[in-house]
Amino acid sequence: MIQVENLKCGGCVSSVKKALATIAGVREVSVDLETGMIEVGGHADRSQLVEKLAGLGYPEVGNNNLLSKTKSYVSCAIGKMSH
């Protein structure tokens, strides 16, 4: 389980699921929008998951900054368009 910041809506959830699904070893991704908890099924490297999430603008709790917030809005918009 990884708890992240900046999850705002279904678009964010969609972006997170699609991005994590591209990582080797990931079989399924579950995202709880209210708590920011992300559960990944499979055998993926946790540090790789955290790095991918931070790149999208969804850093692990306690690591948020203005750049992450900005990136999350872009990921959110992309997720809404493909949702």
C-alpha cells in the first residue's frame, strides 16, 4: 500500500491506474480516492511505483510540493479525457 497526495477525482484515478499498469510485475491496481491509498497486486518494485506516482504528481504522503501539485493537474486532465 502506498498513500499519496493530490488525488482529486476519477481522472486522477484513471491516470494512476494506467501508468502503474505499464510497470513490469503489476497485475492489478486499486485506488481509494478518499484516502489516497493505492494497492498494487503483483510483484513490482515499490520504489519504482513510488517514482512513477511522483512523476505523475502524486507523491507519497509527506513529499508534496508545488511542482507535484502542478503535475497532478495535468495528469488529472489527461485522465479525464481518457476516462
